[in-house]
Amino acid sequence: MLANHAQFLEAIREKKLVRIVFYSIPDAGKVDRECIPLDYGPEPGVKDALNRYWVWDRVAPAGTNPLGLLPDQIVEMRVLGLDFSPAKIPLGDRLWSVPRNWEKSPEAKVKDEPVAPAK
């Protein structure tokens, strides 16, 4: 767990962006990103049950979000004074570990709903 874990949880509830420096395995080095904090908890359906810091990387390529970062991957994390809108994140229905009062994204797809092919 990070030393400023409580601030991460507060950023989720207050809808504040975070800046995270983390070790990226695919990039084989440190990455510095401005992210949307999503949750803190285990990855759904994974047996290791390790808690992760879940974030939405605003510049990540399609298909790589959300990111689940283990605490030992994170070098630095700080809350920014910038707001974000949860309605603009295409997450669909989720069960959150961290309670919050977020509006649903109108463009989000529900997990079981088929996605129409691109035209």
C-alpha cells in the first residue's frame, strides 16, 4: 500500500486526476502519466487477489485501459487539482471496491452487451 493511499481514495471520491510515475513492464522502464483514479482492489476473476491501484491512462492506446498497478510498481503518485468526469470514461457497469457517487457513462457498454462492428 502506498504512503499516500488515503489521498488516492479521496481522489476517486472527489473526481481529481492523479499523476503517477510507475514501472511499466511493456516499456521496460518508468512511465509518467496523468491518470483518472478508478479503484483499489483485486483484479476481478484473478486468483492472486492482490490489491491493485486501478487507473485510466488518458494517453494509452486502445485496449490497454484500465491499468491495474501493484503498489511496488508505483514510484510516485500525487493528486492534481484537476477534475475529471466519470461519465466520459467508457467503463460500463462495474462493482467498485471503493465506494463513490459517480454518474454512469451514457456511451459505456455493459459487459454482456454485444459491441457493434465498426463500419
